[in-house]
Amino acid sequence: LYFSAQEGILLFYHIKGQQYEMKVCADILQPISSLIFSPDYTVLLLVTDQGTVYTYKPAHGGEAVKLLDTCSSCFLAADFLTPGNKYCVSVTISGEVQVWFVKDGTCLSKLNLDIEVCVT
């Protein structure tokens, strides 16, 4: 079970029967608004309240790596484009939809919806 604390800490709970073990996986120092696993569960996207997206690879156990950082508008949501886990799509509050290469954060495509976006 992966979850985040308000302080920006990614935690993992390994639960086996009545026993559990907690592990701190990453501390990104920004509140995490959502966690999204890739379809093959090898990469976890961490979207922050400040509009930054990080990747975390559970099998490698390293630190979270900053993938995307907004300059003018915060990311409202991000997810993987399926099939696979090579690309992700994000939308900003200002209505800009972007497709990203997960490996290095290269922006591949943008579409401006010309409308403010919200979550309901």
C-alpha cells in the first residue's frame, strides 16, 4: 500500500496478515495531491499541489525524480497513456493538455483548451 503524507512524504506499508511494516520511500518536500501507477506497476507518478510531477520506481527503491515542473500554471492531474508506460498526459488549471515522454520529461505535444479546468 503506497500513500502520501501532507508533508510530501511517500510511504509504503507492507501488510502481511496481522503484521505490517512501514517504509519511507521518498520525501519531495511538497504536498502530494495524487499518486498514479503505470499500467504495468513499474512507475508511480506523484503530482504535487505546487504543480510538479515526480516519478518513483518502487522496484529500484531510489529517490523520486522530478519529471515536470510548471512555470505559469499548476498541473491539475496527470496519468499514463496506455498501453505501456512511456508517455503521460497532464492538464493544467488553465486548460493546457500536454503529452510527455516519461523517461526525461520531454514535452511531445500541447493542446490549449482555452478554458479553465477543474475537478468535480
